[in-house]
Amino acid sequence: REELIGKSTRDFGIWKDFNERSKVIEITRNEGQCDNYEAVFIRKDGTEMTGLMSANIMHLKGVPHLISITRDISKRKMMEESLRESNAEKDKFFSILAHDLRNPFNALLGYTELLTEEYDSLSPADIATAIGSLRKSSLNLYRLLENLLEWSRIQRGSISFDPRPVNLRTIVNEIHNIVSESASKKQITIQIDIPDDIAVIADPHMVSTIIRNLVFNAIKFTRDGGKIMLSAHVDDSSFVEIRIEDNGIGMSREILNNLFRRDGKSNRPGTAGEASTGLGLIICKDFV
């Protein structure tokens, strides 16, 4: 009270931009009141806050006075800004996703149209090539949709965490069966150095999803004839360290700094032109 009574807001400097004070007074004079005028104010400790000021003219003994209330909405403004950034990031992400979905769909439509309309004039070799391309496009589309559905479930919080004892080598062997065809098409060798007796307490679905996505990434960004190593060992604290290593093209510092973003700043095609949204890494991070 002692710091404020008898002084104007001009004296104790609550306005970041003093012109805002003049605008509030002008609006109040012209309209009789000012409702929810947003401005940046300075707190006593010197920090800034965004406030909503409402003011009215009140007459005391015939003399007009200004009575005002200012509400601190700094947290709300920060949440709104965060939401705007998140929405912008998601918009960018979905545009990338739509692009990557469109490519395999176009291939599917093109080859099915070819087989439908030109089947009688195609040689067995042409038909085999078309069917092989259909399979490749279908697999790419399936993996992308599988990741998209997984990510959607994460966002909705509908995935339960169910840790229990699981054999790591069993999980890795199942993943190897899934990825072996993709690896063989690029003549990539996958080596596994995981003892048969390593058991971990983990959610088997999450662990499998993480390793599978990382292995598919390794295949995607490794050139023909490359090598991928999956290894695991128990460290001193009874945790298991799992490694997925490759001799692929690596990452620039810029890509490394932008990992796990949804705006496409880290996505790039694989060594054979494979599509990439970065969604697999986002899922890995969320599960970890």
C-alpha cells in the first residue's frame, strides 16, 4: 500500500510500453469503460507478465477517477503459444505423412491398372516385375500405417504398459524374420550377438516395436552390401544394454539436433529412395 498510494502507474513503471497506458485511458474516456485490454506489464521484481486490464470511470465527489483490475494471463499465453507451435508442427507432420502415404498408393494404383488393362500383352517377366513392385509398395504402406496407428494409440494414452520377464533373443529372432526380406534385397548382412539366456523385465510389445523400428532404420540408411549388428550384454547394474549398429550413411549434426520432431526436419529418403517420416523414431522415444 505504502508503495502505491498517491502515485500514478507512471511513477512505479508497470508498463513495458507506456503508450499502452494512454490507449487504455483513451478507450475508457471514449466508451466509458475498457474491457480486457491485453498488454505486457512489468512486475515488481522486473520480470514481464501478460495481463488483461479492465477499467471503468468512477466519480468520487464529482471528480472522475479510473478504477482498473489487471489479471495475469502469462501462463495462459504460454500455453496458447505452445499449442500453436504444437499444432503447426503436427500440420507439417501430417502433410509429410500424406505425401509418404501417397507415393506407395500411387504405385499400387499404377501397377494394378497396368495389370488390369494390359495383362494379355505383358510377358511373364513383366507380370513378375509388376507383382514384385506391388508387394514392395504394399509392405511400405503397411509399415507406415502400422507406425501411424501405434503413434495414434500413444497420443490417446490407450497403450498399457505391461512389463514381465521376456527372453530378449526370442524377440530379436522374431524381428529378424520380419526384416530379413528387406535386408536381403539390399544384400545387407544382419549379425546377432545376443546370448540365449538374457531375460529382461519389459513390455514385450514396446521392446519389439523399438528394436524393429531401429533395425528398419538401419536397413533404410545402409547402402547395398552393408552390415548391421544387433548385440546385448548385461552391465554392472543388472541392466541390459542393447545395440543396433550399422555402417550406413550416418547423420549430420543438423539432423541429429532435429531428431524426434514431427515437422520433417530430420526425415530424408533412404539409400534406395525409401520414404521416411521420422515417425518410427518418435514412437521409439515415446516407448523408451
